[in-house]
Amino acid sequence: MPLQFAERLNKVETSAIRELFKLLGKPGIISFAGGFPDPAMFDVEGLKEASGNVLNEEPGPALQYGATEGYQPLRDQLSTFMATKGSTVAPHELIVTTGSQQALDLIGKTMISPGDKVIVEGPTFLATIQCFRLYGAELISAPIDAHGVKTDELETLIAQHKPKFVYLIPTFGNPSGAMLSLERRKKVLELAVKYDTLIVEDDPYGDLYFDAPPPPSLLALTDTVPGSRDLLAHCGTLSKVLSPGLRIGWLIAQPALLANAVMCKQFSDAHTSTFAQATASQYLKCGRMPSTLVHVRQVYAERAKAMGDALKRELGDAVAFERPRGGLFFWVRLTGAKGGIKDAGELARRAIEKGVAFVPGAPFYAENPDLATLRLSFATADVAKIEEGIARLGQALNS
């Protein structure tokens, strides 16, 4: 007899990105598909020093079971780290999670009942779509532009659907690269208070700006909108700026939400690796993070410029895009100019044959997908590979 799996699995399917990776074993392929940071950016020496200090100074606690809420020295360091970004967060106001992905999963577990409505951006982070659907959410897309979610239309959707919560990536969104303007950030918090609606702010890319820093996070701005702090949950991570292998993320939220998230985390993994937490704590304590961020920003800014220039040169008016001001992605739309195709899925197949890979945009939409869109990541390719890869993409478009 075949196994009878849970009905909830019928609501999700394997990630299109993961499926695409199966095609990337071809020798010489240039991939713009992944959303990974470049391993060359990892501060290996700093992490060696931090892990060595852990084993020299605190081996017992670091190698032992730990509190579900997180390793206290790391919670202290994260409180200080958030302060450098304009957010006053006491250590007890955050819990450490196994990457920010777990923080989002815990929000899904604690907040979503089958049939609940959740508003997300269109497009948004694919794994979040899958996670929230797994818990039975009905997802509603709020339109965005280069300045983030359109708040007038968001208000209409909130008033109409009365969602359990609204999920946003305000700063250099994945996949859009969009940055929510300061005016719209304040409006989002005002909507939270007006409609008594929880806002979930996912902020994995906020530290990866190229020139001027982005506006303050929604969390930092809650001080300016009375009543909004308890209606905001903030997810952060060290994955994009330090190392995804550490699996260090955090969730900041009101006490009741945190308490339920801790309870659910106890059931899933008991606690995030204490050794990884202690290593991250030592790294933040030693003061290397600021110089690491400066280096990472410089490298990614150079690569983003190279990709934008190459897209203009090689594809011209066959594509439309906004140059990102930070993050890891270009969000591109095929225009169909000069008889070119407007199906990114078809272009992806042609591109693989030319030795370059990207992710079609359709899976990033919870509803009404735009088949002409695609996501390109510049994070893991150097300038020479970016220029060659975009040239191959141009060949694929014209083949």
C-alpha cells in the first residue's frame, strides 16, 4: 500500500529553483540562479578566531544543550548589533532561530490556521509562499514597484480581506530588489495600527547597500508610530553577511508571539546549535563585522554595476529593469521588443543550452504570475563571468 501523506502537502510543490539546480551540472555553466552569498566573502580567519575563542573560553556551555530562546551571550550581542541599525531591542525581546527561514516557519506555525488570509508582495520570497501555504494560508498578492509595496493598494487589500498578517521584505527584496521608501514605510506602520494587523518584516539584505544606507527598518520606525511596535514581527539573519552555514537568525516580536514561537521551536529542534551561536557571539564581540560589511558592499556593488551595464549593452530594450541599490538581485522583465520572446521559462531553457542559468519569475508570485519576469543574482560571479554570462543570455534571447 502506498503511504498516505498529510493533506497539507498537496498545497505545496518542490521549489522551482531547487529543480533548476539539477540542470546546473553542465561543465562551464555560469549561474545567476542561486540566492547565495559568495563564499569568497566569508571572513574565514575571523570565524576561525571566533570558534577558537569559543573552545578556549567557553567549551562547556558551547558544546552543551542550550536554552530554546537562544544562547544568552549571542542575544546580548544581537541586541547591540540591532542598536547600530537604529533599533532598540532588549535581549529578552528576541529569540535566536536556525536561520531566518525558521523564524518565518515559526510565524507560520503560531499564526496561521487553515483558511486564514495572508498578504504577501507580488512577487515575493518563494520559500515563504511554500511555508505559509503548507500551514493552510490563502495568499493574496499586493502589487509592488521599484519603491516597494504600493501602500494605497495594500490598504484596500487589508480592508477587504482582513488578513492574519502582512509579510514584507522592505529592503532590497527577493526577488524584486525593491526598496520601500521612507514615506511608504511609515504608511505601512500606520496601516498596522489602523487595522490592528500584524506586519512581518523580513530583513536579510538590509546591510547589503551599495551607496547610501536604506531608510530605517520598520522595526526602527516603530518609535515614530505609536502602537505599532506590538504589531510588528522582525526577522533577521547573519546568513547573507557572515555565513549561511552558521544558520543564525532571530525573531523580534511581542511577548505573546515569542512565547508561542519558543514553544513550537522546542518541538522542532530544541535549540539552535549552541556552538554556532557561541561562534557568532564571539565574532560580533570582536568587532570585525563593520569591516566585513564594508568589503562585502564594495564587491557586490561592483558586480551589480557590471550586470546592469551588461544587460543594457547585450539585451538593450528587449529587457526592462531597475538597478538595485543593494541586495543580491536584478528583477528583469522581457519586453518583447524587436520580436523577442516574452516567456522567461522558454528563455531559461534556451539559456541553459548557451551555458547560463537564471530563475524564471513566475514561481515568485502567489497569484497571477508575470511570465515575462526573471531573477538574476550577481552575488557569486565575478565581473568577467557576469559579462560573459549576460552575453550568453543575449545570444539565447536572439537564438
